[in-house]
Amino acid sequence: MNDQGDKIILIIRRLRCCNCCRIHHELPDILIPYKRYSTASIESVLREDTKLPVAADESTLRHWQNWFKEMYNYFLGCLLSIVIRYEEDTAEGIPSLPKSKLHRLWHYVGDAPGWLARIVRPIVNLNLWVHTRFAFLS
């Protein structure tokens, strides 16, 4: 759903990798895995300085905030790992990062609209996303 509460139907491409022969799903920037609302809606709730109206009940908004608090350290660790892996940077500058959780993440992805998608996409594409869905088969 978008921030007005309208249902959106997307067609997600399934791609087979030539190297590993596994099927991967293309993740559009407007999605976060296992979330029913758009990235922009969740992002507007998580930002501390702006609160845009989102067509969701208070329990859903609290759920998003709690989810982000639980995942924050994991996101930060993944982003730091990605920076070190691809930019050959070191972890020495970590103590000098801002103290705010959002500002620390924004150090890596910027604070322009779409920052949450810029956090999620590399983590998903490198298969670092924590799966929160479990299926019990009988």
C-alpha cells in the first residue's frame, strides 16, 4: 500500500542466475521484504524531523518503529561491511560517526528521500537480509 492507503499491484520479475542456477526476485525500490506498505510510507514514520500522514493505524506505526530499532544495529553492521568490502575502507572512523541512529545510517546512504531503500537494496542484493517468515510444514 502507498501512504494514502491505496493498494498497489506489482509484477516482480524472477531471474535465474547463470552461475548458481538459483531464482532471484528483482526488488523494486518501493518495497521492503515482508512489509505491506511502501518504503516511502515507512520512511516517513521513521524520520524524526518530519511526520507525514500515513494511512495506517497506530499499532502498525509502532510496529515499524520497533522493527527499525531491532534491525538498526544489523543494518549498520551490514552497511559498514559493504563499505569495507567494496571501498576498501577501514572501521577506524566509526567512533567519529554521529550519535543519532538515523544520522549514523545516513552517513552511508544520505538523508535524501529514498534513504531506506538505499539501506535495504544492497543488503537484500548481497543475500544479507534476515528472513523473518517461518513456515511449519506438517
